[in-house]
Amino acid sequence: MAASDYTHGEMNIERQAKMFSAFMKAGAWGAIITLLGLGYATFTLSVGMPWLAALVLTAGAGILVGLGLGFGGAWVATIVGLSGVALFVQVLIMLFGLVL
């Protein structure tokens, strides 16, 4: 049997710990964005809330939850960007509704 220089418990795991932390943060981001999308759809389609009010409500809740979890400025920029995309899509839906 070959001799090994490995000693149990003395391995540097700094990179693995950083990767795990990043993976968990990405998972939390994805889960919260998914919940916000489902909340927006529920408010507009099931509850009958006007789309702009639902957008403001879900974006505000998303910003508060993200800042509460310590996601920082990148999270706020992501929510604002996704809200801009949602606003653009809703305007397109309104315009196509006028044509049909």
C-alpha cells in the first residue's frame, strides 16, 4: 500500500466553503425571484389586482426581503431590472390588445 502525505482534518477547504456559500446564495436568489414571479401572477390573474399595483407590490416586497437577507445593491438592481422587463411586456400586451 502506498504511503500518503494526507492527514485527516488538515485539508484547506477555503475554496469549497466559498463555493458552497455562493451556491446557497444563488439558490436563495432563484427561489425568491421564483416566489415573486408567482406572487405577481397570482395577484394579477387570480385576485384581479391591476397589473401595475401588483408589480409595485411584488417589487417592493422583493427589495425588502432581499435587503433583509443582506443581498445588497446587486439584488436591488436585479429587481429594478426585472420590473422594467415586466413593465415593457405589459405595455406590449396593452398595445397588442388595442390592435386585436
